[in-house]
Amino acid sequence: MYYEYMNYWIGVIGTKQTQVRFQEGNELWFCLPRKASIGDEILLYQTKKVAKAMQGIFASYTVVRLDPEKQTLCKKYGIHEGALVYVDLLVRNKFRNTITLDMLKNNDQLKMMSFVRRNAQATSFNISESEYQTILEMGTR
């Protein structure tokens, strides 16, 4: 599928409830900023708080649907009410090994990303296509 303009994201899973939802794989949805659109690509990162030794970026997904009827599920995420939109996701790649924040910090191309500089302290981060591709390559090696 080709989209004229795509966004690339890193989404941060900071609650056990969200982590379990993705582990089970039956409810693949997330809340992204309003500029998200169908066809966007997202890498998901689970924090040390919820994942312990399995902390890191563990998979890539594609946004397949925006669902305004489920918008209320996004109210508890983010700092501004209504700033995030509910999106359904389709798994693209599950990584054999997680990509940790330390691995990103040690990569010359990735160490200056806002995700790294802010120590994964937000719900989501918009990243460039080249940053996305570099992380994807790290995960699929």
C-alpha cells in the first residue's frame, strides 16, 4: 500500500495493562497525536517499569484505522485532552531481541532523537523515516 505522506512514530507502553494487551495480540490499538493517519508506521517501546529485562522496542506496526468512536479511551494518555487519536494497528515485525534505550544512545544516527534525549518520557514521538528504517534494521537483524 502506498501513501503520499506517512508519519513514523515510537509509541511508549508505560502500563502493565497496555503491555498485556500487546502480548496477547488480540487488541492492537494505541493512542497517537492527531496528525496520525492510516498507513503511518509505529515502533512500540515497553518501559523497564512494565517489562523488566524485556524493556525496549519490540515490534513495528502499521496504522490501519482511526476510530473516533473509541476516542474516549485516549483521554487518560497525553497531557492535553483531545490531543491523541485512537488507532487500530496491524503487526508488521516482531523483533527477536528488543532494542534498548542504551542501544539507541550508542548509535550515532539515533542518539539525538527526542525519544532518546527525553529518555522515553512521553506517550509517543514523531521520528524521521531514516531513523525508523535504522531502528527497523536493528530489530530485524
